[in-house]
Amino acid sequence: MSTRTCKISLKGSALLNDPQWNKGSAFTDEERRMFNLRGRLPCRVNTLEEQIERAYAQLNQRESAIRKNSFLESLKTQNWVLYFALLQKYLKELMPIVYTPTEAEAIANYSHLFRRSEGLYLSFPNADTMEEDFLDQIRGRNIDLVVVSDAEAILGIGDQGCGGIGISTAKAVIYTLVGGVDPARSLPVALDVGTDNEQLLNDPLYIGWRNKRIRGREYDEFVDKFVQLVRKYLPDGILHFEDFGVTNAQRLLDLYRDEYSVFNDDVQGTGAVTLAALMSAVGITKTKLSDQTIVVYGAGSAGLGIARQVRDAMVILDGLDKEEATKRFHLVDKDGLVTVSIVSQTNHAGWAEFQRSDEEGQNGASLLDVVKHSKATVLIGTSTHAGGFTEEVVREMAKNNKHPIILPLSNPSRLVEAEPKDIIKWSDGRALIATGSPFDACDLPNGGKAIIAECNNALIYPGIGMGSILSRSKKVSDGMLIAATRKLAELSPALKSQQGASGNKGEIKDAEGDLPPLLPDFADAPDTNFEVAVAVAQCAIDEGLARIDFPVEELRAKAQEAHWRPVYPLYEFDPKGYGEP
């Protein structure tokens, strides 16, 4: 791939202080002369690889994860190419630092760690100037992606108010890192609508709007004003909703998804990656989605999103009637099995379609009761209830299933429903497992290792977003989501292993005696998401949702061309230029 050339009008300190164009010590001698940098930089010209190793050594001088997170945030404000190149080289190691679990700690302490702004802050007291503030951020820019959060349900730690900008920027980083979205074409947004977090409200350093969270009509009008600005000024982009609360996440998605290209990662991304893991598992066991009886432990946005996504896949892929497919699910929340009476008492409209009879939920119907009486084949955890999958529950799952499918997905790892090593032990090594956080491989009872798949949304949502951007789709359809999950499941190492469920003595181990993961390794996330993006864009074209201006047969080449990579371009000075090739 040839090195591109950019025409730049910045010179001197202005160039060194612009993270999009700064190269630091990697500016060539000619560029130093051309842009008045010779006296501003040390003599030697470094390669990007040398810069990466220097930055990595500096990073490792920070002992705690939060200090490493802070170092990387500082690097991002200095030099985008170096920041993303460093992350790309040490992807698996640094992902937990820039995303979950460390980013949750950074967000919780946002007001105390704040150094400089990092996106667009839209606060309720300034609603009257929202359009002016929005246009000030996007003027002169080509924006493909907007990531927005109201911060009510952040990464398992709840309401974080203004700190929600941290999750918007983290998600935008992942879109670039593994999805190839140009960082200059993304916009992280925080909707500061107050907070019900008393610790923040009582913190003298809290930098958000110090007010209780607004609800009802005022909230809806504020959010709608923002969405309409995105639709008006960025009609070809995608709007990513992130970490909205359970009362708003699905509701807002349903409200806007047919009008604009919107995506909710907590609902659709979590549902899609979980569905891919489940499709991989049923492929190994030579069964179908519609053969499964599924218990979802934790009926918040993620749990409901998973249930709906898997239910819809049963309808689309297996031809099951929607009502019949819905009967395959049992939702369990903190008060037990979700029943008619519980839905009536809580007025939780999102639960209604999955409610069970009151007879089934007598005396609260604990998770163990539900697993036992439903004879569940699949157990999914989105509860953030550490240890919720007890030994008794797992053994009950294994009693009626040769290969029970158990997915403890809660983040961070300290909140996981059960650790994989315990699930392996309690199921006699027969369980098929994927987790929401990374875990080490586990010893199997009869030798070999169980490689634990990380059911990480980042394996799929950047590809869904990039596919939508590439095709300029009018919306993100159910078909596009199914195309993404099918492609991810196809890439499963477990399905690619030489032996399947029909192998020697019914074993599902590979030739080395290991149990391969249900999903690709996160180190392969960039290649995985590229394939997902192409599949999603192709589906958008097939469904007539795309607004592309190139022949379909050029899709894959266009995807390669659009994929942003952290490499330094060559610079030429142009007083009318800035950075466009």
C-alpha cells in the first residue's frame, strides 16, 4: 500500500499541538524544514516503530491500570497515529486498559481526573443553544459516526452523569481501533441530563450539571432535539446509543430505528455477539436455535436485548412463529422469574412479551427453580450478580444436557456470575462457555484446555457500524444484524476445528485435545470486524437500504480503501490545505 500524501497548512507549534497531524519525532528532515519544526524537535528522526516502543516502555512504568489509562489518554491528546498504533500492536494487553474494566474506574473518577475536554457536552440547562453548540463541533468536518450516552447505566457501575463522555470516547476509540473508522470522522457526545448519583451530587469537584436526572417529557424533548440535529446535518452517518438506562434504551431505539441509521450497542451489540456465540455452540452440538430453552439471568437492557435478538433469529433463521419462539425464554431478575404479576407490579413494559404465568413463578421462583423446571439448555448471565451461577445451578444445567451452554457475561470480571474454571469443574468439563470479560484457559478434567471465548461486543459492533457507514444505509435493519452474527459465527475457531460433536466418541475437542473458543480471539478483532463490515454492507445493498455511489462488485475494495490505519502520511505545505489528501 503506497503512502498517502496530505496537504497541510499548519506550521510550528500549531502542527505539533494538533493530535490529528502531529508526528512528534517522526517528522522527516524535509518536513521539519517545510513546517518550521527544526528547532522545535531533537535532531534524530524516529520511525513509528521506535516511537511505539518508547511509548510502551513509558506506559509500563505506570504500575496501576488507572495510571496506564491516564497515560494513554494523554498520548491520545498528543498524537493519534502513535496512540492507535501502540494499541494495535498490544491489542489484547491494552484493551482492558482503554475499555472495560479500567475505563469504568476512569469514568467514576472523571471529575477528579479531568484535564481537557474530549468531545461534545450537551447539557440540559443549555438546551436553547444546542444547535449552535452542535454546529460549532461539526463545522468543516465530515462526520460518519456519532456515539452518544446519557450515562445512566455505565459499564455495570450505574449513573455517572457528565462522566459518560468517557464511554462515548472509549467506544469511538474501539470503532477506530478494530473497525477502521477514521477518528477524525467520529464525534463522542455526552447528554448531561443530571444524575441521581448522590456521591456525584455531593462531590464539590463534580463538573457536570448538579441536578437530579430529568425524566419524562423534558427528557424526551431534549433527546429528540439532539437526534433531529444529527438527522438534519449528518444524514449519511450512524448514531450509536450507549449505556442508556433500561427504561430508555429499547424505547429510544424503537422510536428512531426506522427513521435513521441508529444502533444501540447494549441492546443490539450485546444481543448480536451473544447470538453469534450461541450459533457457534449449537453448530458444535448439531442442534438448532429453536431447539433451545433459554434462561436469561438479569432482565435489564442487555438481557432483554439478547432475548429479543435470539428470539428474532429463531424466527428468521429457523422459521419459528414469533409467539412460539418467545415461549423458549425465561427471564429472571432480582425478584425471581418475570411473571404476569411482577410485570404488573413494576409496570416494566419491556418485560411483558416474555412474562411467564404466575403459577410458574410461585414464591419468587429462584434461578435454580427456573433452571430445574424449564430444563434449560442455555443459561445467560447479564445480572452483575457475582457468583449468581452457583454450583447447584451449573450441575442442574449439566444434568439434562450433554453440553450445557453457559454464558456468564456480566462486566467487569469481579461481577461475573461464575468463573469459567468453576463451570468447567461443576459440569465435568462438558459446558460450552463464553464470558463478557477475558479469562485464562481452564484445565479440562481429562486433559487439554478449554479456551474461553470473550463475548465482547467489540468483536461485532465496529463492523456493524463500519458496514453501515460503507453502504450509507438508511437504517440498521434486523437483516443486517443477522448478517453480522452469521459472519461472526462462521469465523468461530470451535466450528473450524477438525472434530465436531460427531467426532471420536462424540468429543468436541480439537486435534490437540483442547476445547476451542466459541468466538474468534480478540487479537483478531480487526480482521473479524472487517469481514463483518463487508457482510453488513452487502446485506444493506441486498435489502435496498444502501445509498452507495459505486458498483457492488467494488464493495470489498472500497471497504479496504475506507479502513483507517495508524500510519504517518507524507506532508506537503499548502496554505489552503489542512489535512485532506
